[in-house]
Amino acid sequence: MSQLIIAPNAMPALQLPADVLAKVQAQLKQAADNQSSSLPRLSFGGKMFNLTVGGSKVELQDRVLDVHIVAIDPNFHYVFNEFGYDDVKDKDDKGRVLVRYPLPTDEFTFTPTAGFASRQYKQRCVVMLANDPEHKLFIVDFGYNSIKKVGNPALGLLNLSQLITQFQFYQSSNPQLFPFMFTAQLSFTREVQPEIQFSLYDQRQQGNHQARFANAGAMDAIVKALSDGSVDNLMKVEYDSASQGQQSAAAVSPAPVQAPVAPVQQSAPQPTQTVAPAPQTAPVQPAPVQMPVAQAPAQDGAEELGEL
């Protein structure tokens, strides 16, 4: 783009009230942010964790990752991919990606259409890396197996649904104990196609079942992010790469289908004030969780295609 010349005497005179000026500036900043290549994201593939910030992906060396789970979307969402994983795994252009919540017309089992080759079942969380001095937030979208299928509670290994149940159990024992206070550990299962599993104690230390908690700096940053809308912005899942930005799910949808799907209803506590953790009151030995088995949509593609 050639350099634009703006002569001082050509600028129109305008005096905006401070609140209007602030609103205009905020809207412009949000519009610019929406045009950036991606939201800050934690993803995984091939038993490696990846962080994506500003479109640049960095592979982490650790196979086990400690995080604070700041927020959990109570509902699952779908990720539709124009092409199958094998067709685009070695290509930069992954084709169109559409992300939205289920519609009443969605079929339980996905059938490829002219527009989309696959559909994935996901649930979004916002996380903060434990002991990160910058207290950055990342979105992470977990797939169906990590939400419902993996886990061995007898060994302290849980799927996301079981982890949420444990959070509820602990908070029922102590109402001042919120999920984001805990340090949760993410690790990979041993399958050929590994999934993410969760633990509330350090699996690297044999026999140590002590609960771990966020430090004061992380707690303050999390409460601030929950209060100022930062977390809410990251929880907006609707996205369509064809329009280069987030938009209403009603504006775009795959070919209509028939049977309704009931969303997974899970509630994550949302704190409204800063509270100090009291490790002495928190149970450190999770009780085995017996989760009801929910009917699952078919597995559609690999985790990498769920990245926006």
C-alpha cells in the first residue's frame, strides 16, 4: 500500500466526548484483534503441546503440563472441516473451518456434505500455565475422548467430565474453593492416537497425592480476567474462516439435517471476588468418580483440524 499523506489543515475538526472516544477506540481495537491470525491457543498433536500466539506456533518440550483451568464452557460445540485430515495434514491451507454450537436440526451421526468432510465434538476451556510470570490466558478445545472416554480414577487420572465432577465435590465441601485455584495436570494417554487426560496431583511424583494450588499472583490475574471480560472474549467459539472472523452461528451452517442433539450441560463456577485458597480444607485424595456414559457423536478427524 502506498503511503497516505494527510495534510494537517485537511483534517476535519471534531471534539468527541471522552466516553464516546473511548468506545470508538475500543471498538477499533476489537475489530483489529478479530482480524489477527488466531486467538492465543494451547493445542496438542503427536504427544506434544503447542502454544500459538499471534499466528506463531511454539512446540513445548514437556510432555506433562500444569495449568489452572480458569473457565469451562458448559456446552460443547462442533468444528466442521472442509477437507479430511489426511487430505490436508501436510498443507498450510486446511480449507474452510466452521465452528458453532449445535442446532436443533443437527444429526446425531455426521454425514459428509458437499461443504464439509468432517465434524468434531469439542468443549472449550480457558487455561493459564502454572507458574507463568506473565499470567497469559489460552483457549484449548478438548475432543470427545478427552471429555468422556479417557481416565482411570483409581490412579488419579480423569477425563474432563470427571474433573468437573471432582471440582463440584470439592466446592460442596468448601464453597470458597474454586476450580481455578487448583493446579491441574495435563498428560497424554498411551494409545497410538493419544488423548489428553487430567490429574489434580503431580503424576511425576509417585505416591504424592497432595493437591497443588495457584500462587497469589496467578489468583489475582485470574480474578481480574474473569472480571474485566477477558475470559468472556476467549469463550466465544463461533468462527468461520470463510469470512475471516467470528460471526453469528445463525449466519452460516452446513446442509440441514434432521435429529436434535442435546448439548452437554456442565456448569463451571464463576467467582466474583478474590479469595485465598485454604489447602488444609481441600481433600487431597479424589474419590473415584463413576460417570454416566453419555451417547457420543462419531469421531470425526484428528485434533489438529480443530485448530482455528
